Amino acid sequence: MASKAMARFARISPRKARMVVNFVRGKSAAEALQLLRFTNKSGAPVVLKVIESAVANARTQNPTVDVDALFVTVATVDKGPNSHMRRWRPRAMGRATRVQKGISHITIVLDAKE
């Protein structure tokens, strides 16, 4: 039975989060957690929390689930809205350019392999 966890409106750019999510896709949940604890990327703590949440959701849904048999089957990062995270930066000749801060929606689905 699949367990799902989402982190919506995470304050990290989708490009940085995708790099970490691609790293753990297809791995077992225990191996992914171990790798993320020692990965020196800015998206690693956020993805680590989402995977831990998915493991906790799996235990809640079925207390007899074997956590060692869970694998990361679906891992996606989508761009979130940044309507509140826009800033303006002064530029030359009285102009201004927009600085867009990244917002991500991270989805992790764990399931047992057959």
C-alpha cells in the first residue's frame, strides 16, 4: 500500500530540490534517508523531512508494514506560486528588475516493491 507525503510551499527553488529528488528516486526509504543525512545540498534537509513523513504515514496506515521494504516510487518537484516572494532590485539608469524567490511543491510516494 502506497504512502504519500507532500511539502507544499517549501522555500527552495525547484531546480535545487529536483537535484536532490532525482538522487533518491528509486532507492529504498532507509537508503534514501541515510544518503540525505550526509548530502551537502541545500535541498537535502527538506526532502529528508518529506521522506520521514511518508514513512510515518506508512506506519500510521498499516502498523504491520515492513519499513525496510519501502521504496521511493514517485518523487516530483513542481514550481509553486511566488506572488508573495517577489522583490525588486534597483538597476542602472533608474530602472528596477524583479528578483524571484523559489517556491516548490515536493511530493514523495513510498511503496513496497513486488
